Amino acid sequence: MRYAIAVMLICCWIAPPVGAEIITMDTTIDSPHAGGTIQIYDGPDSPTTVDVVDGAIIQSSIVVNGHSVLNIRGGRTHSFIFGRDHSTVNIFDGLVATDEDVEMEDDSVANIYGGHFGDDIEAKDSAVVNLYGGTFEKAGGGAFLTVQGDGVINVYLREYEIMNVEGFDRLIGVLLDGSDINVIVLVDSFEPRSARIVLHTIPEPESLTLTVIMGLILSFHALTRRNRAVRRTRLR
């Protein structure tokens, strides 16, 4: 009886929510989507890549599982984006989660180069968020960078200062893409060079353009993912 109950609980935990749309093959979303939560899973032979582009209007949330990749290049997403397992979320543009947040957990990675956000960007467990650009709807108010567990948020800035406002540490500065940032930092203890919130100061380049820097960053992330995949293959 106990075994049957345990199996039932496990099945309920891994099963996608009722009404969810399951995507297991490479897909581009470029039109309004009125369905339930979008669940992205690895395909039978390889991870799945989903591109959200201009024209997409997603009313519900997007959950990325396994080693799959979600690219937000435009459009509008009204609910949260959730990455878990070893998934990757890349955000380049678009209106992202006006009233919700971007939440990463497990060993997932989010690379945020632009876009427009509602309030919270969160890294939990061993997730990593790399923040290079983008603007916050609630900047100066209820916008947060939140870290839990062993999560890490790397913030790439041209300049910044830390101010304590009403008992909260507030990060104020200019991100690498030139966007202003004014957010509350929620961590147990905050230091500019801590292991959990790391602030990288990159002065405005004189000889290299921002485009070149972004290209180098993208190439580095692609090489890192490929090397990890090769290592996993060798270990098998």
C-alpha cells in the first residue's frame, strides 16, 4: 500500500499540469497563444529549441525542462518564465512577464541581454542568471534580484552604486546594454563581490563596440554548452 501511494505521488509530481501544451520539437511561436502553460521538454534524440518572436502573445507561463533552450526574441509573455533541470533561457528582446518574473532553479542558466520585465529575476538552488541588459517595469519600486540556495546572479554593468533604502540594499547603475537598473537585492548578506551576487564592472569600451562584446559573450556561452555536452558524452 505504501509503495502504491509513493508511486502515485511521484507520478503526480512529474506529470504536467492539466491543459498544458507540451513542446518536444524545435518550434517558433509568432502568433497569439491563448492555451495553458507551455511546457518545453527534450525530444527523443536531442534538446528542444523554442523561439518566441514578434507577433507572439502568450497569456500563460512558459516552463523549460531538461536540456532544452528557450529564446525570447520579441513578442509578449504575460506570466512567468520558469527554467529548471539543465535548461537554458536566452532573452534578447520583448515584453517579458509584466506582472510576474523570471525564475531559474536546479542547474538551469538564464542569459538576459535585453527585454522589458515586470518585477523579479530569481536564481534558486544551483541556477545561474547572467544579466547584461533589459529594463524593469517596477524599477525604483518593487523590482528585485533574488538569490536562494546556491544560486548565482552575475550582473554586468558600466557603473553602479549600492544604497540602503528603508533597510533594503538597492542596486542602482547602468547595465552593459546602456539600460538603467534600480532594483532591490534580496540575499542573506550582500557584498559586491560575493559568491552569489557578483557585479562585473565593464567601462564603456573605447575601441571595441558593444556589439563585438555581446558577440564574444554569446560565443563563450555556446562553446561552454558544447564542451559540457562533449564531457557528458565521454562520461557515458
